[in-house]
Amino acid sequence: MESDRHCQACGHPVAADGTVGRRDVCDGCGAELHACVQCRFYDTSASDQCREPQAERVQDKERANFCEFFQLAAGPGRRSAGPKEDPRARLEALFRK
């Protein structure tokens, strides 16, 4: 059975049940797995980019941390879809003659 957990940086499957140690890294790209960007509570639109209200603020979301509320995100990697399109470029292309 294939894992439903993937590295959020590269999309490589993570062989874990959702529990990862602070020093665990992705076998595909070497990204630290116990980092905010790998957590199910990570949300760029939330306060401090975290949906867990009791979590302490973490400055560097890409680096491993000691957050007690960390839970490895399930599903495909969020950031593996490619670069985001610039909204201004989309508008200019829409109204270009």
C-alpha cells in the first residue's frame, strides 16, 4: 500500500505513519520533515501561518523545530505543483489586444 504522506517540498512519498522525528529528512530531496511547511496545521493565511492556536510561533517555517503539535500533512506535496502564476501577468494577458 502506497503512503498517503508525501514531502511537501518535492512530493516524494514519506514512509511514516504521521510521526516523524526532529532529525528526519525526505529521502527524495533531503528537506527536513519536522518543519512547519510539512505540517497539517501549516496555513499561509492563518495567524503566524499555523491553524493550531496553542502552538508557539516558529520563525523559520522551512527548518526542523520542536513544536509539540506537529502532525505530518497527508496527501500530495503542496509546493510540488510548480511556481504560482503572477496575477498581474494574467490580467495583462486577458486584456492584451
